[in-house]
Amino acid sequence: MSADISNKMKTIKIALDAMGGDHGVKAVIPGAAMALEKKSNLEFLLYGNEVAIFRELENYPALKKASVIHHTNYAISNHEKPSEALRKGKDSSMRLAIDAVADEKAGAIVSSGNTGALMAMSKLVLKVLPGIQRPAIASVIPTPVGRSVMLDLGANISCDSENLAQFAILGTVFARAIMAKDNPTVGLLNVGSEQMKGNDVLRAADGLLRSVSIPGQYHGFVEGDDITRGTVDVIVTDGFTGNIALKTAEGVGEFFKNIITEEFKRTWLSKIGYLINQQVFKRIKNRMDPREYNGGLFLGLKGVCVKSHGGADAYAFSKAVLVAANMIEQGFNDTVSREIEGFAEAEASLGVSAEDM
């Protein structure tokens, strides 16, 4: 057996916040069971109410054998502020799962809980990788030509050019390791594609990415409509812009879904048309199914941290678990550390800072 194959068969331990999200154990446990069916080398540390977890585990014998339960009754609510969660949440299911990664009992943590609390706790407990200034939230989005990854989606409201350049590295390493892109293209989100467009931060980041090599191909500036076109494999922006762009895209998708549903219910003829084209609409739904892309990735931390959507069902949660497992298998953080170190050395050799570009 080759070293590569042997390494991929090693046990992967993942800590799960079993009480997070809208559905708690009802999504987490069956989701973990689905992930285990896909990857038999997974093991789980389950944090939450022991009685509720055990009751659900009874339905999944294979998962029960691959899991260890750690009891706590305290779950971070969706309404708690990050500062409040930091003060009061040391015994919460979320915090204990994060602690497991920090203590190297698990390689990753997956939670459907409060996004702000998860980021705040993860930054405090796991810390950032050496050389990384700020972690970023990333997510995979569907396009007509495959998938792209976009970051930051809300962790950093404002960013400087160095932050954006580092996000480009985080995104391209992810695209190579998890999305199997050999030479991923990366673009900076801007109000125009011309080099003179945008603010000083964007132009400085553009100059830096043109001067120093990254683990991919720098495309230049991209615009909002390039996000869903698949113009580049990695879209980089600050958390303020990224979060608005993502929520807008989600809202537009929901808007069109509602309109199509209403129109096909309007008359008997439109209902017949729907029945005739049912398979077509099923394929469209599968291509656009947000569950396939579930999992916000907290990139740049010392441990793998994946945020599942709060309303995720079991299938969606399984996708988040598998993303976490793949990041561990591919040695994502080790690769990021090497690339960041090389980038810093190359930047230093230029003799100027990003702001001087």
C-alpha cells in the first residue's frame, strides 16, 4: 500500500456540536451517519445532551460504534451575542467541541450553531495559523461551469490589501485541495474589471497579487455578475461586501423559486406543463440545491472549523462533515502555512509593503 493511500485510510476524528442549529440532534446524528456511510474511517466526538444523543444513536448502530458522547446541557442560542457566548459558554456543546480540536482530540469541529459565537470562540481557542493576520469565512457556490469558492463572507467587515492577498491564498489552496482545481484562478471583487477601478485597498491588493506568485493564477478584478458566471474559481472580497453579495444571491434564488411555483399553480394548463417537464425541474433543483454546498469554512485557523447552515437537514449536515474530513485528509492547514510563508518571503524581497503598490 502506498504512503498516500495509507494516509487517507487513517482514522479521522471530528467533534460535533450536537445541539447546534435549528434541528439539533435530529439533523446532526443522521447527518453524521450519512457521512460515515461515505467515509468509513470517520470517528465522532459528540457534544450535547447525553439522553437525546443516545436516543437518536439507537437508530444508527454503525455510528454508535464510531462515536463517543460528551454530556452537556448547555447550548449556545442563535440570539446570543459573541461576547456573551465567550463569557458564559465555556461548558456549551459548541465550546467543548472546539476545545477538543485545540487539545488535538479531534481534527475538526462542525457546528450548525450561532455563526458569530462560533467564529469568536474558534479565534479565541484555536488561534490563527502563523503568518495569517485574520481568518475568513468561505463558502462554495454553484456556477454554470462547476463550483467556485468565495471569501470573506462576514468575518471581517473591513480589510486591508494584505488581508485580501492572504484570502486569495486561503481560497486557492482550498480550491486545489478540496475542489480538485490544479491551477485555480482568483479574482478580486470590484465595481469594474479595469485596473484603475475601485478604492485604494483594492488597487493595492491587485498590485501585490500581480507582483507575488500565489498557488493559482491571478485573474484581476471581477464584477458582481462574474460570481455566478464562474469567471474565476476563487472570488476574494471583504466580509461586508461578501456577506451582502451572498445574501442577495440567496434572496434572488428564493424569489425566482417562489415565482416559478406560483406560476405553475396558476392554471390547469400550467399544472400540466409542470407535469410534462417534471424531470427537467428536478434536474434544475438538484443543480441548485443549497444542501450540496452546505458548510461555511473558517479558513486560517489552527484547526479545521466548518459552520453548517443553521437550518441544515441531515443530508446538508453530512456534506459539511465530509468537507471537514476532506480538509483534514488533504492537509489543508499545512499547505496554507507553507504558502503563507513563501508569500511573505516573496513580498519581503520586493522591499515594499502592499500599501505602496
